[in-house]
Amino acid sequence: MNYFELYDLPLSFQLDSVLVKKKFYELSKRFHPDFYVNESDEKQAEILEMSTLNNKAYQVLLDPLKRIEYILFLNNMLFEGDKYVLPQEFLMDMMDVNEALMEMEFDHNELKLAELAGQIDAMEMTLFDEIKIETDEFDAKSGKDADIILIRIKDIWYRQKYLIRIRESLNKFRV
């Protein structure tokens, strides 16, 4: 049973967070281990497993990036140890950003730091816009051309992950 099935929700990138929370609380009450203390060890283990599944589902379905990763995984687009090759143009841009970050280690400059942060902000906004377009298209297509759209979403997701690491490196320079 996947998380969407557990919450009786359609497989979709856009979810109503209020509905997700409602389903979480319903299942939390239903599968709370304290209500099963007089049951067999087997039944208690089953309830504990369902409670754990509910908590994981909630964390994934509520977080847009985790939800993207999960949907890609469900559609066999992500694999353990996947060596995804990012687009050359993106890697060239990242090389420039990484060089600027290395320069910051030796010559900390608040003006350059702010400029670099703005550049990364702009890249993140571009990716956010791209992923919104693609996920909306996936949700609207209901199966038609789904794999093609998911491949584009996968590429954007990997670029977003890369930018998150860059953002973490950049934040080390902020005092």
C-alpha cells in the first residue's frame, strides 16, 4: 500500500494540506498503539507498523519535495544509487557558483555573497516555476504522456537537490 492509497488520495503532485492533515489525524487515532495494549503481540506489532506508516506518509505527502521524490519512486523513475547526469549547461552554471563559493573561503566579501545569494535565488525561482508547470501538467493529463512529463520532473528535481546543497554551502558564510 502506498501513501496515497493509505490516505485514499489520488496520486497527485498538488495535494490539499488540510485534507492530508485530516487523514493523518484520523489514522493516528485509529492506529494509536495505546488503544491496543490488551491485544496480542502480533496485533500490537501490526498496529505499530500502521502507525509508523501513517507518520511516514504524513511527512512525505505534506512536503512538496519529498512528495515529488516519492511519486518519481512510485513510477520507477528513481533508483537506489542512481547516477543521474545533470544537463551540461546547468553543470557549467554550477561550476561558476562553486568557484565563487571557493573564493569566499579566502576572501569573504558581503557584497559578493549577496550577489551570489541573489543568483541562487533566481535559479531556485526558475526551477520552482518549471516544476509547477510540469507537475500541474502531470496532474491534468491523468496518464497520457505521464512518463515523458515525469522524466522532465526528475531532471528538475535533481537540479533542485543540487541547488539545495549549494544553498547550504552559501549559508555557511552568513554570520
